[in-house]
Amino acid sequence: MTRLSKGSYQRVIGGDAVLDIGAKHGFEAAEPEDVLTAALAAGAEGASCLDEIARGIALGIVAVCVLLDPTVVVLGGPVGYAGGLELAGRVAAQTSQLAPVTPSVVAGTVIDEPIMRGAILHGLDAVRESLFD
């Protein structure tokens, strides 16, 4: 792949990178989320794999924190959902070591269309506020 087809951050923690990290730690898988599932199931033996994945995710969070200073970061997508609370805790720990600010890192729970659902709920809140205030 060329630089234009795969950005720098994708090379650090995109799907192929997660598969490579998993293979390096003995967790061969067909899909990135399967690496997380296997590493979590392995307990202590999967810790270094989870930490490396968390470190990659944390690098992206740090970049966002410099510009936006979010109070909460939600891990979504197949990897975020598969990693759940365990991955979120590891990402939070890595982020706090790297960033000047430390947002809460939580595991996402809305699997189907989370952005659209959030936008709809936000819109409904605005309508309710304008109607009833």
C-alpha cells in the first residue's frame, strides 16, 4: 500500500496493524477484533498484546487531546467493542502517561449506528429544550 492509501495512524493501529501485533504476541486471527478476544481470553499471557494495542490507540487520543481537549473518549468499532472495559482501562493508563490532559476512556456500548443515534438524540434534546423552556 502507498502512503496515500494508508495513513500514518492506520499503520500504527489500523486493522492490519492489530493483526500484526496479535501475531507478534502469538494471537493469529482473521479479524482484528478476534485478536482482542483471544488476548483477553489468555489472561496474563495476553497482557503485553493488549498493552501494545492500547498504546497505539492512546497515540491517537493524545493527538486529539492537543487540539480538542475532550473530557470523554469512547472506544467504538469492532476492536473497541471486543476490548471492552479491559481495553478502555489500558488505553486510559497509556493516555495518562502520554498526554498533558487525561480524558476518561470508556468502552462503547451502542453497536448499530452509534454516530447517527447520538446525532438523533442530540437533535431531540435541542427540540425538547426549545419547546419546553
